[in-house]
Amino acid sequence: MNPSCQILALSATVGNADELAAWLDAGLVLSEWRPTDLMEGVFFNGTFYCKDKEKPVYKPTKDEAINLVLDTIKEGGQCLVFESSRKNCMGFAKKAASAVKKTLSAEDREALAGIANEIMENSETDVSSVLEACVLSGTAFHHAGLTTPLRELVESGFREGRIKLISSTPTLAAGLNLPARRVVIRSYRRYSSDAGMQPIPVLEYKQMAGRAGRPRLDPYGEAVLLAKSYEEFVFLFEKYIEAGAEDIWSKLGTENALRTHVLSTISNGFARTREELMDFLEATFFAFQYSNFGLSVVVDECLNFLRQEEMLEKDSDALVSTVFGKLVSKLYIDPLSAALLQRLKGSRNLYRAYPAAPDLQYA
């Protein structure tokens, strides 16, 4: 919309930054500088191993992650623990509560009681009750299921140094800016519906590790992966500690993504003819990476589908979205799912009829 605007693109976890710069016709600036030192390593058999350092950790409990948390608190820092799911991050905050509570000063307890009261004033759900109990012990959890006021209370309590541990889901790794001396990644595997439990990408690990050691708040940061065997210890060093982030690849070419973005481009008025639509799509990173993909053919198939399902006007040379098409775009539903819903309108058993259709359960 504004071709003369300046673009500043920043990332710490892109493997092919040169390719992105070429697409944007931008100058690439690379820097290894970090305001605080970050030590990345693996915790195995009671010891934290970095590339050039070994640090034994006292074991007051049977849970290695809790021992790492207590070790951090003992040295005057705070800890951020990443779990694979909301349930797990709530569970770890509860599990660590009794051990962390023993480290609190009278001043901490008084301040935490005030935060806990505010939590219950802002929400009276079962989740907020669990969060209140955790906060009274100096721990908390943080995930997208919490309301904004609750998340803000947890974050401010951590910044003030009262909450000693936050257990969080990895989806929030890129957005948290908190004074965590040590980051612990309890599980480096994530569930995939088509392949079961799989190791997370290096890019995701780097995002989590980067939360450790915030400028002006910590003298250094530590990112810790947990290993249960020597073989796993070696694997984690090779897979994550010594590896670079993966290249970024555009996913626009997938059917559901292309359907969604073509409809959105038309509904929002960015393209009113097929030529304008092609100009728009040919300027994307996807077209830059896949110049021989045959984008034109796929776009025509997508337009035919949208017209057939009455999301675009049929009898028009211009590309005009219908009221139905605009609604689907605003709700950000896959047009295929929206078409199924339209056909099944009036049915009382949509999800049972099409259990595998994307977005039906949400809709």
C-alpha cells in the first residue's frame, strides 16, 4: 500500500536471512553481539554442561527441573521453565510450589499475597484458583488460556522479583520479555498428529533459549536442556547447542493457506482483477522461493473453487467477494470448512458428520 515505506526486519532465529534480504531488496546486517552472555548447555546426571564449563547442581528433590529452579533462586535469579502443553505447565508450577515456597522471604510472602488477591479479584475460575495457590508459593504458569489481566499480573510479579518461577508453553517463547536468569526446556519433543512425538525445530529452541539473560536485569543467562541418558546428552548437543537455526520456507503454497489468503486479498480490496491478484502473489516470498511452482494454474483452481462455493461473484470479470465470502474471511476459517458448514446448515450434528474437517470443531 505504501511502496516508499522503509522496512526494518529483525530476527535472531532465521537461517536464510540472506534469502529474505534478497526478496526484500534489502541490505543484510549480521551481528553475533548480545548484551548479556548466554550459556547454552545440557543438564545430565546432576551437572550442567556447557561448551567450556561444567557446573554441578545440588539435588534436594528427585525432580531435576525443580533442582535447577532452586539452584537459580539460590544464586539470586529467577527461572522460566518451558513445558509442551498448558496442562503440563500448570502441573509443573504446582509441583514446584512447595519447594520454592521455602526460599521466600517474609517480604516476598507479603507481596505475593497481594498479587494472589488481585488474581481472584480479576477472575473466579478454577484456573485462577490454581494460579492463586501457586503465586502464594512464589510460582506461576503463563499460557494463552489465561485472560490478559491474569497474564499481566504474573508478568509484573515476575519483573518485580516476587514470583521466582514461571512455567510457560512454548507458543509464548517469542513474546515474553522477562528477567529470567535461567531457562529450562523440560521437553524438546512436541506432539504431531501425523508423526507422534517429534523433536522441536532448532529455531523454536533458540527462541526459548533467547529468553534467558535480559539486558540490565541479569549478568548472564543460561539455557538448559535435560538429558536422561548419555546418548540423549550427545544428541541434544549436536541437535540444538551446536546447530544453527533452520531456513525459513513459505507455506503459502499449501491449499488451505492459498485459499484463505486469496479470499482475504480480494475481500480486503487489495486485488480487484486476476492480474492484480497475480501481481500481489508474485511479490510474495513464496513466489520468490518457488519461481517454477506454476502459481497461475493453482490460483485459477482456487478462484474457481471460491466462485463455485459462492464466496466470489460468479458473473463478473472483476474479483468481488460475496457477503458470505467476506464473513468467511473475517472469521479466518478455511474456505473449504466454510463450504462444508454451508452445505450442512441446519444439521444438529456437524462435527460427528465431518470429524476430520479443519475448523469445524472451532466453528
